[in-house]
Amino acid sequence: MQPIIIKVGGSEGIDLDALCADVASLVHDGVPLVLVHGGSAETNRVATALGHPPQFVTSPSGFTSRLTDRKAIEIFEMVYCGSVNKGIVERLQGLGINAVGLSGLDGRIWEGKRKKGLRAVENGKTRIIRDTWTGTVERVNVELLQSLMSAGYLPVLTPPGCSVDGEAINVDGDRAAARTAAALGAETLMLLSNVPGLLKDFPDEDSLIEEVPPAEFEAAMEFAQGRMRIKMLGAKEALDGGVSRVILGDARHASPVREALDGAGTVLLGG
Ligand code: ADP
């Protein structure tokens, strides 16, 4: 059976109890799964409390990302790999699922090049930021994930990833999940967030786009703003990598995974 990759965001409003209950019930039904999660809202809170508030940069092509200097990546690890990851693992353990929480740094699960500089647009001018621990996943340690899964463990993965030189790098969770789905030959990638899916007229939740066939992908991309653009980019990478469908679903629901599998949210189809 092909695995399902489920990525849950770290935005406000996400119900992790409901998510874990749903994941546990699928695992009990014998569905092979990998769970990927974020932790952005909690990281912002902790970083602010520690006196190192989050900083974001916008690239020349309009993508916004977190600026991770050394201090920021340490706080990022505390939250993503610490409180959020262990919180999810604990919930799953309580539901009888033998979950193993790992970051992309562990076992080089997500390996990629560290960016030498980040191009950021500020007041119409582009500047290069060098003090940044950021990168993109280029290689997934499929062997490690498959050996965990075949031994009956549920991998619960989170950024950061691992640079080729062995440094922690902030990688985008949606794109890392997309890479993982393609590498594991998954049929379905699910990206769950705090919106019903891709909205034609954001933030109007009644404007949900239910299905995007391959020929309409570029047109659908026009509706995505801000962080949703990166989600769509991840979706495209997964579909190009052979994943049959990507579902953008709502993690605020009582049964978020089952509902998405039953057709709620936006279904993006591969060619
Ligand atoms: P997460 O951290 O849960 O993965 P993100 O914050 O990265 O989620 O991305 C989802 C966000 O994208 C939504 O909360 C919303 O603010 C934003 N967004 C922008 N454009 C759209 C759109 N067209 N449809 C849905 N959400 C959109």
C-alpha cells in the first residue's frame, strides 16, 4: 500500500488533538503514514518572549519566509523539535500509536544545500542577507523512513533539515513534505492548514476551489497569496514528482484527515 503523507501547519486555530485522533484511527486501520508538522505561531510567541522576535523577508519573486539567524534557528529547534514535536508524539503514544519524532536533521532525513545568501526586497531595493540558516530539501533519506515504517513506527517529522555540510537549515515544511511524498512514492499528499483549502477570494471561506486539474494549475496559483503560494509551490513539486493528488484541507475540523480524504478541501490533480 502506498503511504499517505500528511503535513499539518503550525498556524493558529489548528486542533492537534483532533488531528492525532484521526491519524491514529487511520494507522489502526493499517494505512501507512508519515506525519509532518510545522510550528510557526508557537515559534513566534516563544521567540518574542525570549527577546528575539521573528523576522520575515520577501524574495524578489514574492515569496515570504522566516529569516533564521543563529539565535532564531536555536529557538526554532526548541519549538519545532521540542514542544510541538513531542506534544504530537505524546498525543499519538496516548492513542496507542508508536510514533517516533524526528527532525530533518536526524539521520539527514531532509538534506539540502544551505543558501549562501537570501535575496530580500526592502523598500523596493534588493539586498543579500548572509547570516541565515536556510535551505531547500534536495534528498530524502527514504531508507531510514522505510525501515521505521516497516518496523511499525509512525515517523513524525519536522524542520529543520540538514545541510550537506551538516548544519541545521530552516526548510519549508510544505515543500519538505512534498519531497518526502515524491521520494516515498506516495499517492496522496495532504497539506492541512487553518483555511478550508485554496480560496478564490481569500479570506472568503465560501469561495473554495474544489478541484484543480493539471491544466488549470497556473490559473489557480494566481489566487494564492503570501504563505499559500509556497504551499502551492510544494503541491506542484509533489505532483511533478509523481504524487497523484495533493489535498489542501482544513485542520480546524473535528476529523480533518478523513474529511479531506472524503473530498473536502481543494484537490490538486497530477497529469
Ligand atoms: P500553515 O502554517 O498552517 O501550513 P500557512 O500560514 O503557511 O499555513 O498558509 C496558509 C495561509 O495562507 C492561510 O492561513 C491564509 O492566510 C493564506 N492564504 C493566502 N491566500 C490564500 C488563498 N487564496 N486561499 C487560502 N489561504 C490563503
